[in-house]
Amino acid sequence: MNAYFTLGDWIVIVVYLGAMIALGLWFGRDQHTTRDYFLGGRDIPWWGIGASIVATETSALTIIGVPAIAYGGNLMFIQMIVGYVIARVILAIVLVPHYMKGEIYSPYQLLEQHLGRGARRLAGGFFLFLEPLSAGVRVFVACIPIRLMLGEQVCSLGGLVDPILGAIFLFVFLSLIYTYIGGMKAVVWTDAIQMVLFVAGGLYALFYIPTLIDGGWTAALTEAGNAGKLAWFNPDFTLSAPFNIWMGIVGGTVLVLSSHGADQLIVQRVLACRDVAAGRKALVFSAVVIFPLFLTFLLVGVMLWVFYQHHPFQIPLPEARPGIRSNDFIFPIFIVTEMPPIMRGFLIVAILAAAMSSISSAISALASVSTMDFLKPLWPDRDEAWFVRFSKHSTVVWACVLIFVAWLTREVTFVLNAAFSLRGLTSGALLGGLILALFARRVGVRAAVIGMISSFVFMNLIYWPATLPALRPWWLATFGGEVFWPWFTLIGTLVTLGTAWAIKSLWPESPSRAPVPSAHS
């Protein structure tokens, strides 16, 4: 047991975990069709969907890592959130109406309707390949500080397994229970509760830390300002770090156009809305919440920096490990050692909530794509009961895959180093393919597929300059070395569109091969 924890802290944690499972059992009563299981019957209120969107994109790494960014630097990450907000408004206006036409289960169905089945399968394949890697890495890295908070005995399941493996299994298994039973409704409503928990936890930490500093808020902000910790604006354009306003307005906008418009992880929530108006309200709700949410956790990091200028660490700061820096332990250490009893339990629950939300969302999205984009087109005559059973079984399979990937990454350093950029390897291909499908479908399926594959290959060559120095693009050195992850999606999208248009011009597709929308798509 963790020596800092009280009985009250453990009661809070156990009650929360029990409540999440109970919600799954409650919503599991109504899962009769794949529409119920993957779209929640399309009768979930827009505000619940909006809260779920925020919870899905806010992993435990966000709650742990965002304060660490400000602790080690300043507030300049907030420039990225400007683009996050802009993108949601664009998607609400432009893309939501396309998703509300007919019964759509994933954005990849639009690629088949307008380009052909090959484009749909490629996009779905990209998602099924990259999402387990990305989600598995997030689970592993989040389990490192959570192991610190809960203690070796709890995470090792009483000494039966390695503590990290025990933490991985615990989070994935608990998330699987309510996802398997309750489907999309359980995921959305647990997400909504989890969002409230980590927002409340962040606000409590933000207003509590200054009470521990001599002079309170005024002294803390003055000291932080004098040290440059409150700097938030950087007008200098660069493709490499640090964050700047161009990364936010341009790179951040395109990044979220992909993550919230072409990635099943978030799009599945929009598809569960009742109609266009509800989908738009859900996205706008998330846009309103996301800026103050990130600002709150950045300011928590600033307050932590001021606090630890005058107080020693009660627990030694662990050394950096692959995929996680020493600063990523700052907030968990503060919670364990400085927060009052009961509230300590609530803050731990906030981090557990973010971790479980990202896991359940990944499992549901992976099951949806594997069932609806790959299996159902092959056996369209099977009854709904059979597909619901398969869908539930696939959530178990994908949960096992996440456990395996999370455990594997403890040894595979290069995968851990890709943790925060992994999505950028395919996000440009997915967004570019969707743009072609909706606004330039005359390019044809061949050009679109080649464009998407070219984007994936090109982004890998950008990301692995140390691994493949001979293949490093010449222009990287011209613009200052490595390309920072906020630019990945924009570059990948441009490569997809440019290659597709070049292929169409040099190798035009026969009109007879134009795609015919599938009756079951």
C-alpha cells in the first residue's frame, strides 16, 4: 500500500471504479443491434457527446504531461489550442452534414461511397494498425506514474505480477467491462462523468496550490512572471520546436481537422448524434471547454514550479525513462504527498478517469471499424444478433491487443519515443483521403490510394531521420532539422493531395472503374 494514502482515499477510488462498472451493466440492457452498440441508438443528448469528445482526447498523459510542459517551460503550448478551437468550428459547419446522411458507422464509409472500397479498406487498415500502437503506448506511459501513486502492492495485484503489467491489466480490464456490456452508451456516459472529474480535479489543484505558497496567488504569479513562466506567445515561424502561433493556427487546425473529422476515435461520437444540429452543438461544446481545460492544467504546472522553488520533494524525483520525462512525475508526486486526504483520492480518480476514458474509446472504435468496415461488407446477410455478438467479442480481442502492445513497449524504445507523434504518421493520409472523397472524387480510387500510401511512407521518412539518415528529405536541414509533430498532419495531407493529383494527371483512371456505392456501406 502507498504510505501516504488513507482509508478515505481508497474508498473514493473503489467507489468510482464500482460506479463505472455499474453504469456499464445498466446500459447493457439495451444493446440489441450494432446501431445500439456502436452508435448508442443515436439518441444520446448532444451535451453528453460533447463531454465524451473532450474526455476521449484528454488522456492521463494530458493531465500528467500538460502541467509538466509548463513546469519545465512556460504557457506557449496554449497557442496549439487556438487551432484546436478553429478546427472544431470548421468541422461543425462543413463536415457534420456529410456524416448525418444515412446510417454511417465510420468516416471511412464516405471513402467507399465516393472513391471505392479500396480507399475505405486502406483508411480502415491504417486506423486498425496505428490506433492499437498509439493507445497501447499511452496506456503504458500513463501506468508509470500511476504505479507511483497506487503503490507496488496494488499494481502488482498482491505480488502476483510485475507492477507495471498489473497496472496495465487493471486499467484495460476495468475499461473493457463497461465497454463490453454497455457499448457506446456506456462509453459516452462514463466519459461524461470522467470529464467532470478531471475538470474539477484540475480546478481544485489550481486553487489549492497557491494556498501553500507564502503570499498566495499574487506572490505566485509575480514569481512565475519574473521567471518567464507566464510567456504564452511566440510569433516566430519554424518547423521545429518550440511552439509558436503558426503551429497553433495552421498546424493545430489541420491536426484537429483530421483527429476530429477523419479518425474513428472521435468521429464515432459525432456519428452517434441525433441529427446535424446535435452534431454541431457537440463539437462547439468541446471547443468551448477545451481551451480553459488546457489553460487550467498549464497554470497548475506553473503553480507547481513556484511551490517547489520553496519546498523539497517528499519523494525523490524519478529519473527519465523511455517515453516519459522526470517532469512528468511532478504532478503525481504533488498529489500523493501534498494533497489533503479524500481530495487526494479524488485527484487520483481524475487521472484514472482520463486513463480509462482513452482506453474504452479506443476499444470501442477499433471494434466498430473491424466489424462495420471489414466484416459486415463481407457477410451482409448475417442477422444483427450475430454482429452484436461479434462486436462484443472483438472488444475483448482489442483489449488484449492493447495489453500486449502496452507491455511490449517497455522493451521497444523506438515505439515509446513515437508516443506523441504516432498519429501523425497516418493523420494526413486519412484527412487527405476524406478531402478527396468529399470534394475531389474525380481523382478516382487509384490516385487516392496511391496518395494515401505515399503520405504514410513520406511521414515515416520524416519521423525517423536518425534511423534512416540517408533518406532524410533535403529540406529538413534547410528549415532547422527535425519537424515538430504539430506539422505532421499538414505535411501528410499535402503529400496525399499532391500525389493523388499527379497520379490522376499522369495515369488517369478509366471512367468504367468509377466507384459504385455499396448497398451495405
